[in-house]
Amino acid sequence: MIVYKSTDWWEALRHLRSSPIIRLLLKRVLLVGLYAAALTAGSAYYSQLTITVDKEFFSFLGIMLSLLLVFRTNTAYDRFYEGRRLWGQLVNNCRNLAVLLHARLPAADRAHRAYLAGLLANFPIALDGHLRKGVKFHNMEEVEAGYLEQLRLVNHVPLRIAAQLQEFYERLLAQELLLPTHLITIQRHHEALLDVAGACERIQKTPIPFSYSYFIKGFITVFILIMPFNLLDTYQLLAIPVTMFGAYALLGVEMIGDEIEDPFGKDSNDLPLTQMANRIRADVHEVLGVALHEDVRALADAPYSVVF
């Protein structure tokens, strides 16, 4: 995710060259410019072949297209914001579990505290990799001998870690370090972990319907193709930059929607899942009083635009 100050106009413009989607957009706009230039040159030499498009009809198409783009952008941003809200819930519930169990575990019980901190820290890291099709086991904590090797054999790593956390609560209950009333409170936050994982999977595995995406892309293509015909008689040579500017706006909105509709990828505008997972890791270790290596702690404070 690119972090910038919304009030700093020039800083926002500076990030244009750092975005792959902007570079791809400019290439497409250049192709549109070449198309408009070819039509302009052709109309200059073969004026009898000029095609006139009714301006009122063209304006009507523009209104319809703008409504479609608004709906498209809002739908994509809703998915993006829901993903961010879900990871915010994950942050809160991991912290709550750490705080609740910190209050119950004896301060001298370093073994249980380290085990719990490792499991809570591993869950968001595993979910990050699960959503991005590749769990980074080397970033996870070895809470006991052979732990990571066993996890490598599991298909759904976050689910397995959630089950291990539940087993840990039951052990604490059997050792009378937890009371049944405490477990009821803890259970609510624990269940939220898998609720977040399931909701993230729903967003990722339910893309915008293909027919809708195909329709709006086709509509934009046709609109851009007929745009120079509507502008040539009024703007003449200026129809080329005007067409390119219109294509920049239309294609840009659609491409942004394509990028953010899956907020769990690694594009420049996707959510910084790795950084948030590292933030959770640092927080739960701090609450439980378990030491964390400085290099790992530094990842939690790294800018969103660095850690993916």
C-alpha cells in the first residue's frame, strides 16, 4: 500500500511513477493516442470518409457509462474497505486474547506465555500467506520442536493454528489456570479469528461477475473508439490530446477497480497484510512479556509501502 498525505498534492503526484497500474494505463492511453492520430490524419486526407456521430447520442452514452463506472468503483472499494475492516477486527481480537490470558497466566509461567505468544503471532502471518497463496513458514515461530514441519503438511494453516489455540485453552482449563467463566469470554474473541478468515476467503473467492466486468470493458472500448469521430469536427488536431485525456479517465477508473476488488494481493494499492501481521506479532509479545527479536519488531514499524 502506498502511504501519502492527502493534503500534499505534489507528494501524491510523485507516486504516479511508482505505481505499476499507472504505467500500464499510460501505455494504453498512448495506444489510444496513436489511434486518434491515425483517424485525424485519415480525415484530413479523405474528408469524404469522415463519420459523424450525433452529439446528443454520444452524451447519452457518456452518462450511462459514468453511472456504470460509479457503481463499479463503489463495488470495488466496498470490497477493499471490508477487507481492511476485517483485518482491523483481527488486530483487536488478537490483542484482546493476549490481554485476557496475560491476566490469568502467572507472571513466572514463561513456557505458557511464550507458547501462546507464538500461536497468536503465527495466526495472522499464516492468514496473510493463505490469502496470498503461499504461507511463509520461515517467518513463523517454532513454538515447539517440529512444529513448523507439521504445519507444512496442513492445507489450511490458519485453521490448524486456531485448533491449536483451542487445545491450549482446554489445557489451561484442565490445569485450573482458567475457569469456565473465563473460557466463555475468551471463546468469543477466539471464534472471531476464524470468522475473519472465512470472510476474507469469501471476498477473495467471489470476484465481480464476469459478464458485468466484460460488459463494462466492452462499453468503455466502444466509447473510446467512437470518441474521436465526435471530436474531430470541433477540435480538429486537438482531438488527439482530448481523446487521450478522456481515455485516461475512463480506463483509469476501471483499472483501479480491477486492482482493489481483491484487496489481499500484492499490488501497490492492496492492503499491507504482512505489516499488519507483524504489528499483531509485536503487540501480543509485548502484552505477554515475551521477548521479540529487534529485527522482527522493526518490521512492525516499517512503512506500509515497504513490507508486502
